Amino acid sequence: MLINQEVLKRVAKNSRLNLSESEIGEFTPQLRDVLEFFEKLKKVPQAEVSIHPVSIENVYREDLVENSLHRDEALKNVKYQNNGRIRGPRTI
């Protein structure tokens, strides 16, 4: 892709950057160099890389149905309650 000052002005406008003419002159070759480097990176052969030395897999446990607390037992230490429910602080 050809990077010139017009392209940089368009990118700056889309990015809502107010670049001066001197900044546009300074950044145009820098942007061109960055994009050329990305083109070089596209040519690098890619290999399968794993960042984990051990394979990762999901471990699921079986759901077990257990008895839960009765409502009165669950609410016995609750300071503020209303009709069998915990009453929290008022929010606005």
C-alpha cells in the first residue's frame, strides 16, 4: 500500500487527530516503515506454538444433588430481613 501524506491526513482525520503539516511530514515515513515491517512479518513461516507445556482440557465434575439449608436456618444470623428475604441497603 502506498503511504503518502494524503493517506496519513485521512487516517488522522478518521482518528480525530489534529496533526500539523510538520507532524504529517515526520509521521509519513514512520508509518510507511511500520507497514513495510508488517508486510515482512506476513512472509515469516508460522509454526504451531503452544505456550502451555501441558495440554489444557476442561475437567468437569459430576453434579451432585445435596440438601440445602432451610430458609429459617439460612436467615437465623441475618440482621435485616423482610418476609423471609434478606433486606439490603437502599440504593438510589
